[in-house]
Amino acid sequence: MQSITLQSHVGADGMLKLQVPVGIANADLEVMVVVQPITPASAHKTPGDLGWPPGFFEQTAGGWQGEPLVREPQGEYEIRDELQ
């Protein structure tokens, strides 16, 4: 299954016309269309709209003041038996 997201405009006739390249030819497909209006509120959400407290990013960005963080060696990858 492939999910394609795009934005389009409905003309004065109320008809939505879509041309979507799917990279498949001569095949039967099941297509699902979800129509969701784009509103200014949904198009540009602020961090507060997404649940972050006011000023969170301004107060925390670049705030680490300890020693530099170091990623320790991760060890060897475990070799597992193949599934049959």
C-alpha cells in the first residue's frame, strides 16, 4: 500500500479533479480519498496548540551546560538464527 498526500483546489463547479502518478500501469487498484478542508488553524499550529508550554523551546534550546554528551560504543550486533 502506498499513501500519497497532496493539496488541491476545488473550482467553482464544486468538482475536485485529481491526477496522481502512482507508478503502476495496467492494474486494478483500490483508491481511498479522504477530503479534509485546510483551515488557517490546521495549517499553522503553534507549539502551544500542540501542547507545549509557553516559552518551552526558547528556555530549553541549547540549554545543556554539562560535559559534552558522548554515545558509548553499542557493542556487536547479535547474530540470530534465520526464520524458516
